[in-house]
Amino acid sequence: MLIVFIRAVILYAALVLGIRLMGKRQIGELQPSELVTAVLLSNIASLPVEDPAIPMIIGIIPIFTLICLDVIMSYASLRFRGIRRLVCGSSKIVITNGKIHQKELLRLRYSADDLLESLRAMGIFDIDEVQLAVVETNGSLSVYQKFANRPVTNKDLDLRGEKDKDPPMMVIENGTFIDSALQAVGLSRASVSQELSDKGTDINTIYICTADPDGIVNIIEKEETQ
């Protein structure tokens, strides 16, 4: 039992490392080659765990071979458009000026229900509101609404406010500084610590602390768990 546990931990670590090497796409954003790799990885990793008689190397070598192939294919796709079109396909226009291209949907095996469901998820319940809709290579739907139905922006209303700035970022989590966030907002540990001191608290009592580039700090203190 202990051997099975250890093998499972090792394969888990190998898979986590492999997925990190593949990138940070969400499952719904995977290209066909990436999805195939993910499925194969899960199947290959399960074999040495289920059968202790199978050497660990039999599982680890195919895992990293597939990951290397995926990374190579990704770089090749970036460099050569033909390879990218062959492996990933190309985006297809399925709605133009409120008109559905039924033949294109049929070729994509994309049903009318799929189309309407994707539109509803974007808050669009009337196809006539759509100027252009594109099915991307990962199967997701991108929509460009007609002018009359697009959300109004500050620019449309000619509203002038403060200059653009980055939003607040979490600089402390559960009593620990996040240095990358501090750097992003242009603050230091010392300046934030001083702000906490001015507010009568310290880092050990902080659950979450956010700060923006203007130095405005917001604090959420830890709750008593007992």
C-alpha cells in the first residue's frame, strides 16, 4: 500500500510539472492537440498506479515525451501558420448581420441549441442583435454586437474622469507579503507596514490587504476561528 501511495505522489508531481510546462490554458481553451495530450497523460499516469508491477519509468518517460511533443508543436504552430491551421483549424464566421450561416454550422457540427446557449451566456437573447459571430478554434463563440446593442462606455458619453490606473492588488494574504503584487503597485513592505501601523494593526492580524498605485490600503482582518 505504501508503495502505491509513493508511486501516486511521484506521478502526481510529474503531471503537475508537465501541465505547468504546457502553459496556463483552461480546459475550455485547449486546442485539439493539447486536449489529446491531456487525455493521454491521464491514461498513462493511471497505469503504474494501478499495477505496481509496472516500473515507474514506463509511466514517466511517455508523460514527458508527450509534453515535449506538445511544446514543440506549440512553437511550430507559432512560427508556421500552415502547421497552426492543420493542427488547430481556423475560426469560422457563423453569423453575419443577424443572419445565421447554417451550412457553416453544419460543417462544424455546431447545433442551433449550442449557438443560442452561447449567445444567452453573453446576455444576448435576440440573434438580430449580432453583427458578427465567430466560432473559434477551441469551440468557443466570439460575438460582435450591432452598434445599437453594444454597451455604452464612458468614451461614448464623453465622460472625463481620473487618468487610467491599475486596479488594487492583494499585497498581503493571511499574514504574508506578496512581493510581486507590491512591485506591481509600486509599494514596499516598509510603506505598507507603516500604513498598517498608522491604522493600529500589524501583518499578523491581516487576512487580506489590498493596495493600489496611489497607496490606498484596504484591510480585512482575520476572524476568530475558536
